[in-house]
Amino acid sequence: MKVLLVGNPNVGKSVIFSQLTGTRVISSNYPGTTVEYTKGYLDLNGEKVEIIDVPGTYSLDPSCKAEEVAVSMLSEGDIVVNVVDATNLERNLYLTLELLERPVPVIIALNLWDEAQHKGIEIDVERLEEILGVPVVPTAATSGRGLKELVRRLPEARLGKVGWQTVDERYATVGRIVREVQRISHRHHTFLERLEDLSVHPVGGLFLALIVLYLTFKLVRFIGEGLIDWLFDPFFTHLYAPLLAKLSGFLGGQGFVHDLLVGQLVDGKVDFVTSLGLLSTGLYVPLAMVLPYIIAFYAVLGFLEDLGYLPRLAVLLDGLMHSLGLHGYAVVPMVLGLGCNVPAALAIRNLESRRQKFIASTLMVIAVPCFSQTAMIFALVGAHGGFYLAQVFLTLFAVWLVLGLLLNRFMAGYTPALLMEIPPYRLPSPKTLLKKLNLRLSHFLREAVPLVILGILLVNLIHTSGLSYWLARTFSPVFGPLFGLPGDAVIALFLGFLRKDVALGILAPLNLSPAQLTVASTILAVYFPCIATFLVLLRELGWVDMLRVTGIMLVTALVVGVFSHLTLTYLGLWAWAGVGLLVLLLLFEVSLREKLAAGKKEAQASYKSN
Ligand SMILES: Nc1nc2c(ncn2[C@@H]2O[C@H](COP(=O)(O)OP(=O)(O)OP(=O)(O)O)[C@@H](O)[C@H]2O)c(=O)[nH]1
Ligand SMILES: [Mg+2]
């Protein structure tokens, strides 16, 4: 038997799914978290029932890729569990009516029941059952309330009593039902609600956003550094290093196998960062340099996601995003991309048009570094001071801005308005936060560690085969004048295709100056995504668009490499003044064109009315 969880976005389908099946999926407080379906199993009186978590949809006429997935799943289910947001009956019941018109048994989970009670919303469940003709079970998914009852009554799912209706009739029916079953009692605004108002206030909201950004940064550093200083570093230096030294001695301190496993000794000792052995650098980079920051970043991001901050950021930055040919929702994939570009590429599905998807993918993949990369940039470039760090991240931000403005200027098409349901703030439950963190970390460990080790293996082979000399000689005449880098740096570019963190790691033994390290890190961030991101984007965009993105990527990398090199060696602040001027000009041009377009429309309207 197949059971589908169907409902509007952000009503708790994924939480119910995780609770029923024990399968972990990501849930967050903004619409569009789930874009692919996930299967899991539930034992019902000895029978194995397949449960499917479907992407959210407002109606059965899909308006984006994620909704298409949802609708195409419908024919497969034996039972539909329609998850309904009890705090928002008016909006949710439209889909319910559409579902009840279909020849499939339905049962309703009236979720977020706890929140409805807090808001003083009372719903007459029995009356609702009577009107719709199907079972209705109040649930509070995060605490698990009502889920047993939902499972118990699953076999009672029935075809609805409501017949086929036109769109207008459906809206009228929804209104009638809500009037009959729902009572709202008056109450005072809570603290969270006041914070909600402040978060989207044009001035107060921006101020709050800056505070959030600052606190995020502080907290990530605090947690990340704390984990390194108190846990990971002591483990590697006091427990693991002696073991590795024994192995090194056992292998004779040199030779092919030694260099492969332990790496090259520095002053007779293993250096975790520069030795480049599978068991030294291969484990140290992903586990001791990257993992602590990944933990820190996802802990903070998970909190902001479940609180419901991201959609507010979307509203706040909607204007800016329009100048880049996007709308506010694109903030979601950009922020997710700061963690890992792969889920970000998937979240781009929620954008409506091909043009938007193209622009968002291009900006994300070129200018948004994932956190594995960021952690390594912090470790390597940050060691030389905040100035160089600022240079890297300011350059990436400038690329994001300028590229977006240019794409918006030269790509045909327009950007639709932001139509996004803004959920209320919800205090995240520590249990769901931990589950999500755990899910993301195990994902990172499974994906990263094997690829980093493969990368180190390749580097070892490149060095022992003598290929590195050839590469260094061939690329020196290009890399020197353009970027001020030695030819060997090209090996990092090759490895960046596997993973960016290990690519940055192999820059460490090259003895680059701080400026060179800065230039190399910036190029590495921009020129090409890692293979996992590349494959997902290829699937989402198709060959033609992916080729265009790749072209833009390579040109940008070239420009950015030369720019960084010139800025750091000759131009200094002048280069940044130039960039600032360019951004201002482009922004001015966008607003000018918007005004002209609006003027034209007005003229046409007055012409018609005359
Ligand atoms: N208080 C409360 N919060 C809930 C309940 N159910 C879900 N949530 C929260 O609501 C948010 C949305 O939950 P999800 O499970 O991601 O929603 P979804 O329906 O899967 O959303 P999409 O994947 O975007 O369609 C999350 O922050 C959950 O923690 C509930 O019954 N009570
Ligand atoms: Mg979901």
C-alpha cells in the first residue's frame, strides 16, 4: 500500500514523514524545503506501508518544477494523507477540495494544532469531518501529538462527499466551510509577533539583518574554533600523531608507500597540513579543519531556518534581487549555498522561469563559496590577517553583484513578483534541530571524506609520476603574468573539480605569499564547481544552459584572477573604487530603465483612456 503526504508548502509534511517512518528528511520553516519526493516505510498491523513525502503544492495546477513533481505523484497513491495547516484553513482547503474531487481515498491531518491553539483559533473537527466526508485528525507533528491516532484511522480514509467544482465555486465553498467550523478569539500580540513585524520593516529589518549577520559570524567562529581547540586538535596532536609517527618509522620514513600513506616528513615530522599523505592530510583536512566549521555553520543555519528567518530576508532583499533579475525567494538558495552548493542547486527549482533559474544558478555557483571552502580559506588566508580575508570575500560579493546586474541587463525576459507565503516565527525544538544537524553532518562525512582522500591520492600520483614538473613548466608562462602565481598552482585547479577544500589544502605546501594565496583562493572559488554540484546543475539546467554557465564561469575566473592580482600588487584601493563606481552605474541604469518603462505604461494608459 502506498500513502502520499500531500499538502501546501510548509505545513509539516516532512516532519510527519520523519515521525512516521523514522527516515530523516530536511524540514524548515519556509515553503519549498522539499523539492524531490522521499520514500519511507511504516508498519501497520503487520502490513508494510510505503509512505511518500511529496513536495508542497498550493493546487493541482503546478506552477513550478517542485509542484509538478507533486502532481505527477498523485496517480500513484492508494491513500492520500492531506496535511492541512490548522492556522491557515482558508488557504489550505482549496487543495483539499481539489483532492476530494479525485477518485482516491483521503484522510486529513489537521497539523500545527498546537500553534492554532496558541493563536486562539478553534476548529470544530467533527463538523469539518461531516462536511467533507473524510476523517480529520488534529496533529502537532513536532511533538508527535495525534500521529498515533492518524495511523490508527488510516484505513478509514474515504472518497470525499464534495463533487467537482469550478475554481470560483471552490473558493466560495472554502469560505462557507471556514465560516461554519472556525472561531477566532481575541488575544494580545506576542513577543515573536512583534519581532516578525520588525524583521520586514525597511529600516528596522535591515538593521536586524546586520545584527543577525554579525551574530552568525561570531557564533560560527566561536563554535568552530572551540571545537578545534578543545576537541579536534588535541585529538589529532596528542592521540593520532604518535600513532602516525610509529607507522612512519615502521615504513622507514620514506619511499612510495610511506609518502602515499603518511606523506612527506617536514623536519623529520608529520605535518598534518603540508605532508599530503592519505592518513595525515587526507583525514586532517576534512575532519579537523572543515568539519568543526561545518558543524558550527549548520547549527546556526538550522536555527535560523526553523525560526523562519529566511523568508523575512527574502522580503527584505526583494528589491535588490530584482535588480539582479531575480526575486526575494532566490535568497534561499544563496544562503543554502553558503553551506553546500548541491542542495542550493536543488532549491533553485522553486523559481518560476528558465531565466531566473539560469541567473540564480550562475550567481550561486560562481560567487557563493560552500562552507568547506570557506573554512579552508579562513584557515589558510585568514592566518595572514583580516585584510586578505576581506579581499577574497569582497571580491566574491562584487562578482555576485556585478554579474547579476549584467545578466539582468542583457538576458531577455522579466522577473515576476515575489509571491511567497511568509510563515510565522516558530521557536525551533532542540530535537528537530539536532536531527537536521545530524542528517547534514552524515551527508558531509559520506560525501567529503572519500573524495578528499581520492584527491590526495591523485596529488601523490601527480608528484611521483613527475607530471607536476611538466604542469608547472607548461603553466608558468600563463599563470605568472596573469595571476602572479607559480605553475604548480594549476594542480589545485584540477583537484577543485573533485572538492574545493582539498584543492585549497594542496596550496598549503606551495609556500605562496599571502597575496598569492588570496588570488589563488579567489580563482578557485569562481572557476568551476565541484563535481557533485556540476552534476546536479547539469540535470536541472540541461546541457545548453550548463555550457553557457560554464563559459561565463571561465571568463569570470580569468577576469577575477587578473583583477585580484593587479589589486593586490599595483592598484590597491583604486581598483575597489572602480568596482564601486561600476556597481553604482549599473544600479542607476536599472532604476532609470524601470522608471522609463513605468512612464511608458502610464502614457499608454492615459492614451487609451482618452
Ligand atoms: N509548532 C509546530 N511546528 C511544526 C509542526 N509541524 C511542522 N512544524 C514546523 O513547521 C516547519 C515546516 O515543516 P516541514 O515539515 O518542513 O513542512 P513541509 O510541509 O514538508 O514543507 P515543504 O517541504 O516546503 O512543502 C518546520 O519548521 C517544522 O519544524 C507542528 O505541528 N507544530
Ligand atoms: Mg517538506
